[in-house]
Amino acid sequence: MTEREWLIPAAAVICPVLGFGSAFASLAIRSRLIASCEPFAGADTGPGEGWYVLLVLGPLITAAAFAAVSITFGATANAWGRRRPWIPLAASALIAIITIYLAVLALDVPGHTPDCPTGRPAWWPGWLPL
């Protein structure tokens, strides 16, 4: 077994885990944003919200995150995997974090409400745009 042959079976585990994890994290942050800025509405802001998240947002974010992580893992494993096998792992984790942030930005979160006059809840970092 050569030095990077373990990266191929590892990709079969790492890419789906990071894809599903990214989708779950972005939907959890979305739910928390909605609950923080609209405390009486909670995470369900309208009829069918649960089905919309389950059947539309969840699969869409999962597919996008899985594709981004898989492409990144494959490209970095092919380029640097032989000499530095940690680079595909680190690059894939970074892409997963970026995917979470971009998904939160793209999802329909509440803007300026009486509970969030600045457009972001108190727990959201001030240096990170929302």
C-alpha cells in the first residue's frame, strides 16, 4: 500500500460525513437565528416550514456541501496527498465550514426585527457579516 492509498477509502467516509454535517449545522444555525430574532415564532415560522426544510433545503444543502467537499478532497489528495496527507483533510474541513457560512447567508433568515435591531442576534459574532 502506497502512502496515499488510504486517502481513497477515507474519502468514502470523510466526504459524506462532512456533507451531512455541514447541512445539519447550517440548518441548526438557521433555526437558532430565527428563534433568536423571532422568539414567539420559534423555528417554525409558517405552515409547511418543517416539510420545506426536510424536502427542499436539507437535500439542496447536503448535495452542494457533498459536491464541494468531494471536489476539494479529490483535488487536494491528487495534488498533495502523497507528500502531505493532512492537506486534503484540512482543506475539506475548511470547505465544509465555508459551505455552512454560505448556506446560512443564502437561507431566508429574519432581518431587522424588534428583538434583533441590528439584523443579527447578540450571540452572532460582530466581525462576521450576516
